[in-house]
Amino acid sequence: MTATSVRVPHLPTVEPGRPLDPYAWVEEVAALTEPDAVVWCDGSDAERDALIAGMVRTGTLLPLDPELRPRSYLARSDPDDVARVESRTFICSDTADEAGPTNNWREPAVMRAELAGAFAGAMRGRTMYVVPFSMGPVGSPLAQLGIEITDSPYVVVSMGVMTRVGTGALDLIVAGAPYVPAVHSVGAPLTSSDEDVPWPCNRTKYISHFPTTREIWSYGSGYGGNALLGKKCFALRIASVIGRDEGWLAEHMLLERVTSPQGRRYHVAAAFPSACGKTNFAMLAPTLPGWSVETLGDDIAWLRPGDDGRLWAINPEAGFFGVAPGTGVETNPTAVAMLASDVIFTNVALTDDGDVWWEGLTPTAPEHLTDWTGQSWTPSSGRPAAHPNSRFTVAAAQCPTIADSWEDGAGVPVDAIVFGGRRATNVPLVTRAFDWQHGVFMGATIASEQTAAAEGTVGELRRDPFAMLPFCGYDMADHWAHWLRVGETLSSAGRPLVFGVNWFRKSASGSWLWPGFGENSRVLAWIVGQVEAARSGSDEGAVAGPVGLRPAPGALDVSGLGLSDDDLAELFAVDRAAWQAEADRTEEFFAQFGDRLPAPLRTQLAALRHRLTRP
Ligand code: GTP
Ligand code: SPV
Ligand code: MN
């Protein structure tokens, strides 16, 4: 063979802003990845059923007992493919500056060459599925289109639950609407002599994003946000860039409707880091009489300023990919009811009668289980039966508290934005920001104890601004500047109030100070009370403290909780020395952004320090 005849693999060329012919693009990806067959998916029930039947045959899915859990399945992943891999998540913007100091930047040309090598022949022996989808109701002015190419039937079926897959989206794409091209391979080609495994994947992983051409290339993992490319890759990393350019926001937020006993409706969007309570807060069963909460979304919200000066939000997803452990009848009865049938579970434990179990589903574990790795398990085994990041995949329509208007393409007007994290110390149960700029400062300074949702050491405190650290597709400081700008486009009456919450504060003896879950309705009631007060131009029900406004004595309903006065004081305590140290850490954290840090945030930090010195 002469040197000139060696074909150097390359990724298809995509030009920013130029329509990308879907048929030509799919052909190019097939030429690169060399699958045995190419299948265009229509999102039909028949297609899903056939894919599921195939996965049952190959052992990827284990059917659960149809009496106990109809039309539901268990998938066990490779034990090395159980969570998002942030160290292998890349933002390949044109310059390193555009990606910012908190992202892994790779030069686009270099990454394209590396990916071309990985993807060359990656689908040999497998079927390549072409999955056209819409994030948001098909045709909604707030929706965005995509095509995911994947060699994983598990991904196809999961995308069918999590997004709107099918001909509706494809028709718009073929008619010339812009779409995000997204390619996924498990990175495990088969030769004719290979036996496939239930969960193919590759030790080498790439979760790569090209913001300028809006492309996603994901290789080597079949799990969650690594592989269901409509979710974190598109709806957050790429969409945050589209939103920056078009004047809207793509955020890691749940979305819910709260109705007061007086029948008044409010909409709340809340950003908490991964595995810090979004699904639970979105499906909250209020313990306060007369209140109700309806679910609109549990993980991602797209928010856009409307002509009326308000901020309008949709949930771009169509399903929930929720954390199983800790989801129980006591803590989240809504989610438990939602999981009665038609669910794909991943990495939970299997009961001897063919149902599922995980830590926290019931107060005591069954006598015997098969754990998430397929090993025999008893309560004395000394290890969790379900993986801490085990998950359920279920259609949003199955949620008993789903709002009837959840598919309304116009979205809902947001009254309050809530930021939270998992903090054993320092951070009060609830705080209201003094104004929008202070609210942006609150979002920018979220810190939270690391969870199992990503690789890393669980429990370590890390900064997670806007709960977007792993999900912002451009410089984080530019993201804050964008938030400040969006605030300015809203009217003073339409601008949501901003709050900070912390359900996770602990006593000296290490127990939760706040009961959480349904009792969080008490905090919601105070929040919407503040929305009402602000509308009539007052701060009634709140008193100013060094870190923000807190509930005035008696304004937060804690009746019947049996909280001691000491515990209540501890829930709201602001230790000035600890907060000065927190401010020092914020200053260090801000420093890495250099002069991209918006001046108002520097001012907010100085103002916080000043308030902390006052009696
Ligand atoms: P992602 O899907 O990773 O984005 O997570 P999420 O933010 O939706 O978190 P989720 O609601 O699934 O909660 C994660 C864990 O936190 C579960 O084990 C819950 O039981 C626990 N949790 C949620 N809300 C509360 C609360 O109010 N108090 C306490 N103590 N734990 C909570
Ligand atoms: C998260 O980690 O925030 C999740 C799960 O919601 S994943 O889809 O894997 O990102
Ligand atoms: Mn999430």
C-alpha cells in the first residue's frame, strides 16, 4: 500500500450556521463508523417493543415480574460505567478562553482528529440507529431539534422516554430547521467471532462538545448523561451556548407549580447540583394543608424573557432519569407511584420474586437480593445492594403530579428562582436575595458536597456555580454576566425573586436538622409569601441579615414539627467567622476568572464582607 492510498479518517465537516443535510451527514457518519446496518427510528411503540425484545434476548435487559412491575426492566451496566465522567468531558470551543477555567478545553482540530481515530470502524458488527428528536414540545418556539446517531439500543429506548423522538422532529429537520448533530458509540466493535456482552463500553471515553458547530461526539460510555445526548450534552452544554447567543438561559433546574390555599398559582425554578434533591422537590407532597405542588420538570429548564417582561420557562425533556436510592414511600410517595409500571431501572438490586429494590425504598432491606453487579446479597454483606447512582427512566406523563399543561409550548412564567446545595454547615435553611444581582451572586457561589452522580470523592466540598459546573458550555464568568444581562431585560415587576436553600444542614451529632422532603412545602409557602409581599412593595415576613433576608420570627410555619428552639436557631445560624472564611474561598474561586468576572459580583462580595462586620 502506498502512503497516498491510506485513508485518514475524519469527522464530517459541519459549518456553523449552514444547514446540514441530515441524509448526507448520516451517510458520512456510517462511512466512518462502518456499522452492519443503518436504521432510521420513528419513535413508535412497535419499534420500542422490538428493541426491548432484542435487548431481553441479548441479556442487556432483564424483564421484571409482570405482575409486580408490568412492562419494566432492569439493566446492569459495566461496573466501570456507572456515572458521568467529568474528567473525560471536553468543551472544544475555538479558544480556551471561551471554554473558561472550569471546563476541560481541547483544540477543535486536535480533538476532531483524535475522535476520528476512535470512531473509525467503532460500530462494526453493530446496528447504527438514527434518532431524530425534539427537546421541548415539537414545534414550540422554545424547542430545539437534534439527531442522535447511536449504536446502543438501550440509548434509543431511553431517548424515546426522555425526549420527543420521531417523524414530527424529522419532518422539521428535513424541511430545513437547524438541528444539533450528535453521535454516540459505545466504542465496542464486534468481529464475527466476538460474543457481545450485556453492557458494551470502552475504558477510553470522550464526551466532546463543539459549541461553534453545535456538535456532540460521545464515545465509550452507555450511561446516562454520557450517552443520552439530548440531556446534559445538548439541553445544557450546547443549549447554554445557543442561549448565550440568543438571549435565553439553559439551566440545571427543576420546574414546578405551587398553588396556595387561596388558589393562587406560582411557578418556581430551582437549581441544585446533581443528586441534591431536584426530583424530590419537583414531586413534593406538601405537608402543609391546602397547598399543592404540580411537577413540570425535574432536571433541566430553558428560560426566556417574554415580551411581557417576565421569564418564561419550559422543561425540554419528556421523561425523568431519576436517582433511585433514597426514593421511598416516606420520602417521595409520588415517585414511588410513578414507578409502578413501564420503567427501565439501571443498577438497582433485584428481589428474589423478580422486583426491584434499593436503599431507602423500604425502611428494612429484604433478607436476600441480587445486587447491582449480579452477586448474591444479604443485609450483612456490608455493601450497598443498589449502586448509589442507580437510576430509573420513566415517562413524565406517568408522574401522578405532572401539571396538565406540562407540554404547553409557551411555557410558564417564573415567579421565584431557588439555588441550593448540600451543606452540612454554614448555609441557612432559606435566604431571600436582596435583589437580582445578589441573587446572581448566590447562584455563582453555590458550593456542595460531591455526590455519586459523577466520578470523584463523595462528600468533598466543591464549588458548583448555578449547579452548572459540569454543564456550562462556555466560560462560567460569562454565564454570570449573561444572567445579569437577562435580568436587565426583565421588568421590575416581572423579574423573579431569588432564594437560596439548604435542606442538608446537620447538628453537632451529625443528624439532619431539617426533616426535608414534604416538609419543604413550609419553605415554599414562605417563598411565595415573599413573592406576594414583593408585589405589594413590602418585605413583610422577612428580616435582613448578613447573608440575605431570612424569615421573620413566626413567618416560617414550623408548627407540629417538634423542632427545638435550639435546632431552629441552628438551621438559620450565620457564623460570621465561618462566613468570612467562606468569603475568602469565594474570592479565591473568583480569582481564576480574572477580568471576565462581572464587576457587580465583586461588589456583591465586598458588600457581603461589609455586612458580616456589622453587629
Ligand atoms: P440529579 O438527577 O442527579 O440531577 O439529582 P436530583 O437533584 O434530582 O436529586 P434527587 O431529588 O434525586 O435526590 C438525590 C438524593 O437526595 C436522594 O437520595 C434523596 O433522597 C435525597 N434528598 C432529596 N431531597 C432531600 C431532602 O429534602 N432532605 C434530605 N435529607 N435528603 C433529600
Ligand atoms: C445529573 O448528574 O445531574 C443527572 C444524571 O441528572 S445524568 O443524566 O447522568 O447527568
Ligand atoms: Mn441532573
